[in-house]
Amino acid sequence: MNRLSKNLRYDIKAGFGRNLPNYLIEAVVLVFLTGMILSEMKELYPHQVPSCFDVISRFFMGVDSDQIEIPFQWLTIHTYIILGIARYPRQDYDESSYNIWIRTKSRAIWGLSKVIWCLLHVALSYVVGLIVVIATVMLSGGDYSMRITNLYELNYD
């Protein structure tokens, strides 16, 4: 367990450090996408103030059509997450994997630490996205709440 914790500490420090520009780009893109969603909501529903939940649910909303259509916002968010996941383990493999394998005497520890790092990376990406969306909604005059409004006039009966 000691070797795994040392590897994991290294991965957290190196992986998040190398992906810092990726997180910043993700934040800027999310501000732009949130602005697009807010302007669309204000145009479609001028008398209602969208809540944070309304904006977040818009990112993951499906498409109601007979054709296959991938939501642009969803694809954009997950592209940045996948780029971060693909980039760091590959760089680490190319640069220092053999040294770590020799030092720890196990490829499994190296691989397990990368899997744990990937899970932490995805969680951090979603937390950064949530914070950016909430801040953008608050700065634009939206409602800071996670309540479900009837903005889309859905029938819950």
C-alpha cells in the first residue's frame, strides 16, 4: 500500500499540474457555453429566471427527434475530459514508466494509480464545471438554486 500511495501522490501532483491548462480552457469554454444557454433561455422564456439546475440540465438534455443528433454542449464538455485522461497517462508512460516499474517492482501498482488518477480527474473536471456554471449563472443575474423549475413546461403528472 505504501508503494501505491507514493505513486498516487506523484500522479496527483504531476497529472493535475500537467492538466492545469486543460482545466483553464475547460472553464473558459464552459463560460461561453453557459452564456449561450442563458441567452437562449432568456429569449425563449423571457418572464422566468433560470436556476442553476436549469442550466446544468440543459447541458445533459437529450434531443427529441427521429434523427441521430449529438448535443453540442455535452460533446464539448466530455471532449476536454477525455483529452485530459488520454494525455497524462500517455506522457507518463513515455517519460518515466520504466523507472517506476523498476522502483516499485510492479506494473499493476503503476496501472492502478493511473486508474485512480483518472477517476479523480473526471471528478475534478465535473466540480470545476459545476463551479464555473454556478458562478456564470450568478454573475448573469440568474437564480442560485438547484430547484427544479417548470421552465420547459414539462408535465410531471
